[in-house]
Amino acid sequence: MANHHHYCEVFCYDEEKVNRLKGELGQQDTLSVSKIFKALADDTRVKVAYALSREEELCVCDVAHIVGCSMATASHHLRLLRNLGLAKYRKEGKLVFYSLDDDHVKQLITLAFLHSKEVSDPHEPRIT
């Protein structure tokens, strides 16, 4: 069996593209973006984010029941999403309601689930 390498066998690069993209990348806040993905790299938080993407807002009790965890666990994950700028909250009497911070976060969650369906169903053609 041949050894297939997943890298170029010859070292070369397109200097114009490399310099342009290095410059663009230097202007981006990659740390903030990586924190967003880190926040969503937990199955429970993805469930919480999905639930919040499907409703305008949910109280902590609702989230706990939806994802099947304790109120303390739901509160922990919601607080983390809030601290990373993905969710916001409001208090109404003794209840705390959470929602996604803005439509960009909702789009990110929606796109991630759409992509997941494309990748996990080998019978559906991939969109390129």
C-alpha cells in the first residue's frame, strides 16, 4: 500500500497570496473567534445554543429540561455562553431568561447544524 502524504512533496508557495493573507490575518482578532468555537466545543453547550436558536428566549428551567441536565448545569453553561458574548440574559422577578446575543450567533448555530447534516449523510451530495 502506498504511503499517501497530506502535504506537498515539494516546498513552494505563492508569495503574493501568502503575503496578502498574512497581512489580512494580522488584522483579525483570531483569539476572540477561537473562543467562540471553544465555547461551542461542548455537546451540552451546543444543545443549549441550539435550543436558544429555536426560541426567542428561554428560562434556565426550560433549558435544563430541554437538554436533560440539572438547573445548576444549565446555569453554568448559559453563564459561560454569556461570558463569551454568545448569549445575554434578563431577570424577571425570580426567573432568569436567556437568549442568543444576536442574529450572527443564531446563523452560526444554524449553519453548523446544516453543515453537520451534509457531512454525516453520505448519500446526499455535498454542496461546494
